[in-house]
Amino acid sequence: MSEIKVMLVDDHSMIRFGLKSFLEDEKILVVAEAKNGKEALEQLEGIEVDVVVSDIMMPELDGIKLTQEISNIHPSIKVLALTMMNESQNIKQMLGAGAKGYLLKDCTQEELIQAIKTVAKGEVYYSQNVTQTIMQGFTSKPKPKNRTVKDIALTEREIEILHLICKEKSNPEIAEELFITSRTVEAHKRNLLEKTGCKNVAGLVLYAVERDLFDDL
């Protein structure tokens, strides 16, 4: 993979400094910093960025609204949430806004680097404790009755692929397990997004969890 260009968005300058000090390694280059979403959007007009690593709670424009704007204006840029907030509502809002990943600030340096590299490839990344929060948040609520598997008529193959997506399998891993090509997996993912109305793969995971589609999730 070529050098990944990253923007850091956090209203605490010391956090940005600390992140930059150990991120500029392993082909990751911090090309810009911003103290809020408004400043980040202004800078994105004039520079090339692959991944925006953003906090959620910030003045003027928070991380959720920033992610929505990036998804609309700069769809090729991936957003990775890096925050102290581990509530299911915040996670759902960030992923729903288009974030490709969600990570807590108590993560290790190695995990942050792995997360950046993962979302830069267009894949999703959320840490294990974030996944647990999502599961706990949704399983404690009544399951919605609309848009069930039968309602949207998913094929057996689409259900298999959705199940493997929820298990955080990559396209090559899904292809190998189902004896199909990665291109076929990607085609099924596009169909799933269209049928469910989800914006991204993270949305598909939330969709499956909300509706309790798989007993082992």
C-alpha cells in the first residue's frame, strides 16, 4: 500500500501532537490537523487526504456532522472515529453518518495503525469493546418489526455473506469460505446495501444486529 495521508481532527492540541508523533511511521503521513469539524472541512478543499481520524465532541462542528459532510462532499475520504465515547448511540450515529471505523482513545498504537490501514482500503474497523457495546445496546431493545429478511427478500447467498460480514470477514476471506470470487462478493455487498438502504458495510452490521438476524452475533 502506498503512503496513507491522514488528517487529525481533535480540539485538544496535545492529543493531536501525541498522535502525530507515533503515526508518522509505517507509510502513514499526517498531512493536516484541525481543532474542529469546520476547520477540517475548510482544509479538505485544498489538500489530498485518504483518512480523517476524528473525535466526536468538538466545538463549532462535531465529528458526526463532519462525517456526514465528508460523506456527501468527499466520498472517497474515509473517516475513523477516535474518541472516549463508548455509548451505543454515539457509535450508531457515527457509523450511520458514514464512518468506516470506530476506535476508543485507550487503544494501543498498534491497533490505531491497523485501523487506519484497514479503513484506508475501504474496509470497516471497530474495536472489540465497541462491537460489544453495539450488541448490548441493541439486544436490550425491542426488535423493530419493519424491514425483516422476508420483507426485503434477501437471497440465501446474500444472507450467508451478511453473516460473514458481521463476523468481520474480508472480501477474500468470504470468497474463500463460499468458493466464489472477491468480485462476486463485492457484487453481493452492493445488492445488500441497495436492498437494506444502508450506506456502508458498518450499516449492514448494525442492520443485522438491530433485527437479531443471527443467533451467534
